[in-house]
Amino acid sequence: MAGASSALAQERPIVDTDSSKRDSLGFVRRMLKNTSANASFRGEFWSSSKSLDDKDGFGVGAVWLKGQSTFPATPLSLKWEGWVQNQSLIRSGTIEAELREGYVNLDFDKFSYRVGRQITVWGRADAINPTDNVSSRDYSLMVPDENDQRRGNFSAKAAYAFGDFNLIGFWLPEFRENVFPLPALPAPIVLTKRKPKTEWSQWAFKIERTGGAADWSLSYFDGLDRNPDLTVEGISNSAVKLALTHHRIRVIGADAAAPAGRFGLRAEAAYAFTEDNEGTDPQIKNPFLFVVLGGDRSFFQYLNFNLQYVSRIVMKYQDPRQISDPATRALAVQEAQLTQQLDQFQHGLSNRVGYKWLHETLEADLSSLLWLDEGDFLLRPKLIYALTDHWKATLGAELYRGPAEGVFGRLKQNSTGFAALRYDL
């Protein structure tokens, strides 16, 4: 027995723990060597908030971080981005944090896979994108760049590239709604937010072509509407209970962009099927068509001009202002205002003018959106100056005007001016 034990002991493999540690440490060192990260420190002053209140004078302090790591000799990479900020330094406000993106990416020859929280941007029109239904925005966030309002959501993405085409599929198990500023409601109205129970069952598909005479894509989204509906949950002698609820929508979309001489032409459209396709429920938005057509052209060397026609058409429309019952009519009008379906047709023009001076260190940008029928508009002037390679200063404003029931007239309290200073490492 002693001999057998000795023989078994001799047959056991000898593990070189020191060598394993050296290999692990070497892998970590190589990974860190292939990691890039940067940070930006931001200080801002806003004349008013974006929360439809009467408060003014807001100091904002924020740190934005992002980075990427690649794993040597593998198709694996990591990406992350987030921020920590206080939107009310003057009033000793609370510190908030947001992980905008954090995902694992696998890239092969024709296939790629991505899992984690990610921001997905769809659409080729300028700033106004009917097909952009996958990720959400926080419109109450005070940031000079509107794209910084985007929020990622957890999803799994698979893509297959063949020639000039790309086929993309998404599973979206995390639902994150668009955050809108809401006014304080008078008593006895109580407003709550309801989280959907079936958020894990959301899907999106897209086929796109890049290169050649035009870039284009076709898309389909089947999931929860990022924009809420207004629902009555109960009425009693002491309270009227309302809730912001999110119903399922199915959106078919298409977009295209093509050069035409010195012009760049763009088109984007989406048709949304809702849970009230017959238009009979005043607490759920009707199906609708959303179209953007336009283009841009550069003049001289640094002047760029963009003009777009914007249209929304509500299907199965019934004017909520014609409902006979006063209580039902009041709710239906509020729902229609919230969902931008008070009128059957909306026609508007969006415009963006940009110019650069001083070797492209000074940039002026003026963007606007005018709804022709209602006569209300949004105006955003902005001046950006790159002081050095690391420092950037921005002055700007957001002006909302129009009738009280208009899209932008209701946001008049959110009109604001701002000054921002940013340092990028």
C-alpha cells in the first residue's frame, strides 16, 4: 500500500503556482496597457431649471468618466461611461450618478455581439428622429449638449455584416422611460408613475446599407413606449388618482441620406401601432405617422445650413375637446397634450445654422423648431469657444414660446440661459 501511495503521488501533475501568477499578472498588465480612459470636469450656471417650477439660479458641478479596455489576442473589449453630478450646488442639492453605458463587446470577422447597458441611436435626420425608439432621454437634465441627455438601457445586440449591409437584432430586457418635466398638480390630484410589468419582452431589428449612392435603413421596434400615457386609477371624495403608464407599441421605420452635389439630403419616417389602433380609448395614444424631410448645405468653408420639414399625423383621430362628459373631456385633453395628439395634423420646420471662426476654435450654433399650426417654437442659440486643448467655454440659451396648450408653450417656464466651463483630461 505504501508503494502504491508513493506511485500515485509521483503521477500527480506538479502545478507551477509561481508561473500561473506570472501569467495572470502579465495578462492584467497587458490589459491595463490596452485601456484608455478620460474624464471631464464641468461647472455650469443655469438661470432656471428644466423641471417646470419657479426656481431660478442653479449651479451645476459634474464629473463625466468614460473608458475602454481591449483584451490582448481576443475579440473581447469593454466600454463604460457615466457621470456624477450635483444639479443644485447653490441650494446644497443631492449628488446623483448615472451609468450611461457599460457593456462587453465581441467582434469577429462578420459577426459582433454586445451585452450590457448601451445607448442605441437610430435615424439619419438632424436631431429629430422618428425611428429613435430604443434608448431614452432625460429631458430634465441640465447639460449644454442635448446628446448628453441620452440614457442607455441593458440590452443584448447581435450584428451580421455582409458586403455593404448590416443586419442587427436587439433584445431589450430593461425598460427606461423618457424623463419629462411635469408641472406640480393642484390638490386633490395625485400623480404617480407606474413601472411596466413586462419590460423584459422587447425586441428591435434593423437592416442598413452604407456606401454607394445612398445610406439607408429599415427598422422595426416591438416594445414599451418610452413616452407615457395618462391613466385614471381612481376617483374618490378626497383624491383623483392619475398614473403615467407605458403601453406597448410597434414601430416600422425607414431612413435615408444621400449627397446631391453640395447638398446633403435626408429623409426619415416611422409609423407607430399602439394598443388603441381604433382610436376609441382616450387614455391611450392613437397610432401615428411621424415624418422628417430635409437637407443641409455648406457655404464658403465654415458655414453650414440645415432645414427640415417635420410632420405628425394622428390616425383614427377624434377631437378630445368635443367629448361631452366634462371629466372625460378634461382627462382626454391632458392625455392629448402629453402625447402631442391634441390636433390631427402637425406641420413644422426645423433649422440649424452653424459657423466656425478662429481656426475652428470658436463655433456658433443656432437651432430651432417651429410648429406652423400652433405657432409655438423652440430656439437654441449656442456659442462654444475652445480656450485651449483642454478647456472649453459655452454660452447658450433655450427659449420656449407659444400658446398655453401648445407643445412648447407649456414649457415656457423651462426657458433658460446658461454658461458652462469644461476641462477635459
